[in-house]
Amino acid sequence: MKEFEYTIQDALGIHARPAGLLVKEAGKFQSDITLNVSGKSGDAKRIFSVMALAVQQGDSVKVIIEGSDEDAALTELKQFFQANL
Amino acid sequence: MTTIQGQGVCGGVAFGKLKLLRKSSGKIQRHHIEDAEKEWERFQNARETASRQLNDLYEKACNEVGEENAMIFDIHRMMLEDLDYLGSIRTYIQEQKINAESAVSMTAETFSEMFASMDNSYMQARAADVKDISDRIIAILSKNEVDGFTLNEPAIIGAEDLAPSETVQLDKSKILAFITEKGSAASHTSILARTMNIPAVIGAEGIMDDTFADTDIIVDGFTGHIYIDPDMQTVLEMQAKKQQTERQNELLAKLKGIKPVTKDGQKILLYANIGSLEDMPAVYANDAMGVGLFRSEFIFLESKTYPTEDEQFSIYKSALQKAMGKRVIIRTLDIGADKQVDYFSMPKEENPAMGVRAIRICLTRPAIFKTQLRALYRASIFGHLAIMFPMITSLSEVQQVKELCEEVKAELREEQIPFRENTELGIMIETPASAIISDKLAKEVDFFSIGTNDLTQYTLAIDRQNPDTTPFCDLHHLAILRLIHTVVENAHKAGIWTGICGELAGDLSLTELFLAMGVDELSVSPRLILPLKQKVLSCDVSEIKDNLLQKLK
């Protein structure tokens, strides 16, 4: 299992557009990818689940990756968060 | 004439016939099914069709409004593939044995409630997206394709609410404006309207009245007003507004992003004069490169008592943040003369224009002035601030002002409150005295801004509020032009820049002369910026410069 934490910089939080991009990005991997935010958790491959977290600017998101390609997913998702959120 | 007030979300004025778009409110019949697998398959087929439609819409929208805005249809497609969404529909069909239409409708209800209950207006608006995708599937299932409706002639669309997919499907060349009864400024419909630059008003309650259908109406997307069956006077007023907007838009389209540089390569800064925070959007819309005069007195005029340091700080901070790094020149308190504030309880003066006004009030009541300076310095870290002092007549006034600034800075340092140490300080040159000693003043400050209104009044001894003096008031008086020239020359000798922020700055018949003098910045009201930019672009001064300046001799 791999994990990292990221604090959301985007003024709108994880709004519709980045949520869509994140779901696409997460969908590239076999691993299960879970987001943990202030006590709630959601599946990064499901758009409603990601949007239901209502992640806001300044929230700290813990991304937990578990599966065969977790190393690759860790690197790519870290980059994704930095570039888009 | 009937007037409806909504919320304008996209500026512009439109005239046209109102077409009411009503959705076939096909009530969904809930019924029991026998073969759940077959019903699930029927749903899956509809979902695939919907997915294909969304792909087409995505491509159409990409072409029309760009990828960024088209992304919503890609997200809709993802929603249609969301496992939680599909899982819920499947459960309804297989366990409760109900028809696919009802299963989709009930699922949509649950998911849109989840968004609607969120403590975030952006996410609340997403409930509409869930309804939109669900309606699409239901329409396909009940063979009632969403084809919006066809417009034979250009019209203004009125609707209860418009889904993004409906907005995109409408024939853009025939839509003059959008009006909706519901909707929010964060909805995709509003965003799309702004991107397509079509006037749009939301929250217009009552617009769906059948008696209004096909009547002539006027939509003002700036104010949110809708005039149904307008009277002649309104028609004339709104026509003028429409023409002005169109001229402005044509200019903007041509000039936006182009730097104001003359044909022979001389650069000049074009800034905006503003009177309150509400004017900031106009600064952008007109492509100003900064704010050349932010009149801080509105904060005092709108208040019933002295505004506190924190109140002022939050206004200055907000202005600087809204300017996103562009220079904002804030002029300190300029009251007295024609701008009176009761709570200052100034003694009555025989001749207020020459009385205790502007910097004279600030220097005689340093507590009020220092409160403003503290608020300004505290805000200085939020953008590119320049502070400007009005009505200067002597060197000692400038030195006193600078001492007060140093006192304020020392206090802030002591209190460990951050501020920008090198915040630019400038003065207005609006008295003949300051123009004549501008060589000395230039050594004390970072910039000048020439206030031609007061400079004219004081130089020509003419009260500009008295219409009887008009025959004697020559706005292009040689004395004024010489003073301006002197100020610019003295500024450049001392290595500082100078601008003009009075009405003469926007006088296009003087633009060439100002360029010949080497004026560095012109600050005008936002609506004059683009015409001024056009003028600058057409100028070629190097050849005629000497001739122009010769006229001042």
C-alpha cells in the first residue's frame, strides 16, 4: 500500500472539471485508489463519489493506493495533483 | 409595459420576440415489470445512446465554446458510467422490479439531493447536472428525444431552467438572449452564456407567463431588467445602450490584448479612473493596464462616521487582489470643496474650492490621515499599490506627508505587521504652484499625476460648476498646455514618470500633443480606454513632434 497527502490549492476545490480529470487519471490504473478527506472517504474512480467529498481549497487529501501498479500510480497521481489541484 | 427584474449574468442588450421553451413535462409512469434482465438491457441501450449523444455534444461544444467549457459534457458522460449511479438503478430494476424510467428518476432524485444539501454553492449547482443526464436517458427510454426546439427566426429564449445540453443544442445564430426563472450564476448555462457573449438574465420570476409568449421584449443583461412590451421611451433608451455596447464590443474585439504603441514605436500606459470597487470589472472589460486613479473618498462619502482602519484595509486589499498584479494608484482622501462629509463637521467656508480641502484636511487632522495610511500600507502586500496625495502646493507639504508615512511604517514594523517597504508615493499636480515648482517636487516622489480639472480651474480662475463661465473657459488654453509640458519635462529630468488623470487625458484631440511631450501614462474612465487606445495606435509622432511642441512657445 502506498499513500501521500496533498493540500488543495485550487480556489474552487475539486470542482467538476478536475474531478472529471482525476477520475480519468485514476481509471488508468489497476490499483484501488481511495481519497480520505476530513473523515470521509471516496473512490477516486467514481465521479459522484469524488464530487460528494466536496473537497475545498485548503483541505488536506490523503490518497491511498493499493494494488499491482501502486508504484506507478503513486508517481503519476502525485504529479496530477500538483499540476491540476 | 411590464418590467421583470432578474439577475444579469452576461452583459449586453437584446431586442426580440420572447419564445418560451417548455419541457415536455412527461410525468413518469411507475409500473411493475416482469423481466428485470430485459429491462436492464433496455436501460443499457438507452445509456449507450445517451453516451454517444454526449460525445457529439462534447465535440460541438469544443468547436463553439472551447475545450474548457465543453468538459462538462465529458463529465456528464462519466456520470453515466459511474458505478454508484448505475448500481442504484440496477437495484431498483432488479429488486423492486420497476421500469427503467422510474429507476433512473428515483436515482436522480437521490444523487441530486446529495449535491443540493452540500454547503457549497458551486456543488449545489451540480444537482442540475444529475437531473440533466437522467432526463436525457428518460427521454431516450420514452422515445422522446431531447431536441430542444427549433427556432425559425432569431428570438429571445425564456425557460424555467436551461440544462447545459439544451443550451448547446440551440441554434446559436438565432438566439438573441437567455432568460431563466431559476438558475445560479455558477451554473453552466450562465458560464456558457458568458463564453458565447449572449445577454443572459437568471432568476427572472414570472417570465414563463403564457401571455408574454411571442411579445416584443428587451433584455438588459447588465442590470437584469426585462421590459415586456416596452414603451417608446424605454425603446429609445435601450437602443442607445445597445449601440454603445456594440461599438464598444467591436473596438474591444479589435483592440483587446494589443499594447498601446504608436506607429513609430512610442509606448504609453493606459489606465482607468475608478470611483469604487464595483468599477473593477469595467477595468478588465476595457483592457486597462492598471488603475490610474482610485478615488478613496467614496469610502468616506458612503459612511455615516469615520471608516475604521479595518474597513478601509479590506476595501484596498480587495481592489489590489482584483487587479491581479496590475498597478493600482489609490488617491488619499480628497474631500472638501464640492465633496462634503457631515461627520467631518468642517467649518463653513466662503470659498471652499480654495479652503481646507484634501491634503490640507489630512495634515490638520493627522489621526484620520494616519488611519488611512496604515490601511493602505497593510494592503500593500496584496498587489502593486501606489499611493497618491491630492492638492499639493508646496515642498513642505510633501515632506510632512512623507514623514507621516515613515511614522506609519515604523509603527507597523514595531507591531510586526507586514507591508511593502518600497510602495510608490506620488502626488497630484493640480495647482499652478505645484506645476511651477515641479522640478523641486520631482526629487521627493516616485511619480506625478496631473489633475487637469482642478489645474484648469485654478489656473484660469474659472469655476467649472458655474455654467455662466463657459464662454471664458478654454480647455486647451496655452497656459494649461505649457504647465503640463513643464511638469513632464521636470519629471523626466528627475527620472520619474508622469501621468494625466483629469478629463483632458481622454481628449483625443490632445493625444498627439501628450505623446510629443512624452507623457508616460493616461488615466481615463473605463469606457474611454478603447477609443483612446485606437487613437494611440493611429499616431505617428516622431515626424511632427517638433511642430507640435513649437506651438507651445
